[in-house]
Amino acid sequence: MGRIILSVLIFLGVGAIFFVIYGALIASAPEPERANAQPRPVAVFASAVENTDVTLRVNTQGEVRPVTQISLVPQVSGRIVYVNPNFIEGGFFEAGETLIQIDDADYRLAVTRAQAQVAQAQQALVREQAESDLAAAEWAELGEGQASSLTLREPQLAQARASLAAAQAQLQEARLGLERTRISAPFAGRVRTKSADLGQFVAPGTPLGEVFATDAVQVRLPLTDNELSMLNIPVAFQANSDQPGPRVRITATLAGQYREWEAELVRTDSAIDTQTRVLYGIARIDDPYGETAERVGAPLPVGLFVDAEIEGRVVADAYILPRSALRGANTVYVAEEGGLLSIRNVSVITSSPERLVVADGVTIDDMVVTSPVRAASDGMRIRTFDQSGEIVESRSTTLPTGDDDDDEDSAEAEAGNDEAQLVSSVD
């Protein structure tokens, strides 16, 4: 019994000694330093706002097509006896040049027969005229009163004149058939397709080939409603001397080389496309195989798919921002004086992968943030860096930080800026 009491007393004594020592250690420990409750400013990249007059440009695409293209078909039947060496796919020809000749022997004979009929009708008319004159003289000498038209042979004379007119018409028809054995185009151009050849018998309406004029080509360019407003042209647009069309820059890679051609938007289609809901504008390029080809160094071939940049209206006092500054549809972040973030709405006029054009919402003195900002809020404290990585003191929150903090902030902003530029290029 005494041992148990002794053990309990020893345990209690050791416990008392432990709590005394623990209390002394707690009392002598230094108090922890209070952490700075103020949040660390967010590092951002920013660019200055530009203010200038901006010429809007619409970028679109289209296919080069001929302005004039026809199908060659004969109006008479016969066997092809001649084919122009240039009447082949890609061949050039002049206006009025014979492309195909149909055997004209039967048509020459028809002309000869018609000429003979005209001669006979002329002789018959001369004879009837003489008999009519003789009948009138006899009546004047022997007759009394007014002579009838039958007595004067007027019906026979009218019939002879009608027969002559019919014979002359048949001669004209025969000559026309003879002329139609020679097939040509009324313009200088190129052969697109060839469907007939030497020795083939053709009938009226038989396809012989397709040709197109080389004096001009055109490109149909789809335009949305917003793009029409940027061009500032009416829906029913037709260029003339008083109202010339917008200039168009046509570009394409041809034979491995980048080429540019100058064109003019001359008109718009008569109706909006019911499937795509766009209105097509027509850009015209004159002499694509002649003077234009010599100036550019290459012709503008039919069928080539090209890019087009149409010059639009001029916007006075517009603001130009980097494309990466746009957040959502119409929001930008502005680095204010003193290092505070301001969230603003802007009126976007147009945008491209490189720039953003707005009408209001910013001023020439502003700097817009181009790097991503997580959980952005109006009035957020920021540290602003320009595009070269230098800190902009006037637009940065002033805190007692070391140089290492500045370098860390700049690196963080640089990484965010690269990410923003990548997203902008993808957009």
C-alpha cells in the first residue's frame, strides 16, 4: 500500500515539473511577427493608346471569273473542214478570227440559186413594167374614161415586184447561211474548253467549246452587313464616273511567288444570297493578260482563288489598341495613374489579329493592359510594365519591395503577355 502511494506521488511530481518547464518555455518564446495583410499588386504589361484617323479595310476572298464568257455553237449544219491552231484549251485568239470553218459547198450553191432567182424576178418585173406602160398608152389612145387597175396590169406588176423582193430575201438568207459556216468570237480572248474537232459533223446548237474575253476579269467577294457598313456603300451599288468604287487589293500566291493586283469594286449583286445571307460585291481587274500582267509580273488567271482587301471609309479620331487588350466582346483593362486597374467598356469599330479600333471608352493618355489578369476587379492594385519590360512607376502601386520582387513581377507579366499574344493570334 505504501509503494502505491509512493508511485503516485512520484508521477505527480514529475508531471508538475514538466508543466513548470513548459510554461517557462512558452513565456520566454519571442512573439511571431505580424504578416503584412495588404495584398501584393498584380504585375501586368500595358501599351499606350494611339489616336489617329483610320481607314477601315475589309478582308475577304473570292474566285477569279471572266466578265464575258460564251459557248460556241453553230447556226448551220455541216462537216468541220478547218480548225484554227489556236482553238485549243488555253489558246489566244483575236476578235473576228476564224476559229472553226464548216464545209460551205452547199451554201455556196444555195447563194448561186438565189442569185439566179433574183435575176429571173428582175426580168419578170421589167417585162410586167413594160406591158403595164403599153397598156396605159393604148388606153390613153383608144379608151374612154378611167382605166381599171386590171386594164393597166397593176396587179401583175405588184406580183412581179413581190416576187423580186422574195427572191432578194432568199438571196440574203443564202448569203447569211454561207457566212455562218465561219465561226468566230466578237472579242479577243482565250479558249477555255474545246468540244469539237476536224471532220466532225455538227448540227445547229452542237457545243463546239467555251471561250472568254481577256479584256477584264472579275472576283465575286462575299460581304456581311457589318462589312458593308465599313465600306459605306449602298446595297444597290453601281460605280460610275461621279461615284467611283472602293479600291481593292487582290493578292495570291502564284507559281510559288506572292503577287498583288489592283482592282475596283464596280457593283454589288442584285440580291442577297439566300443560303449564306451575304451580299456579293464585284471587283473588276482590267487587262489581266496584258498591261496588268506586265506591271505585276504575272497574269491573273481565271479560276484562281484570291484574297482581297477592300478600302473602306475613314474614321476620324479613332483609338487604336493592341488586339490582346480586348476582353470579351467590348471590355478593356486600363492601368490608371497610381497603380489601379480600371475596367471599361469600349465601342469596337473593327478588329484584326494585330489591332483593335474603337470609337470611345479610352483616351490618348491611357495605357491598356495586354497581359491576362486573373479575377480582375475595378480598383485592383497593379504594377505596370511597358512592352520592353521596364516598370512604369506612375501607373504602379508603390510598395517597399526589393529589386528581386521587381524582376519576379516582370517575369510573371512577360509570361502572361506571351500567353495573351498567343491567344490573340489564334483568334
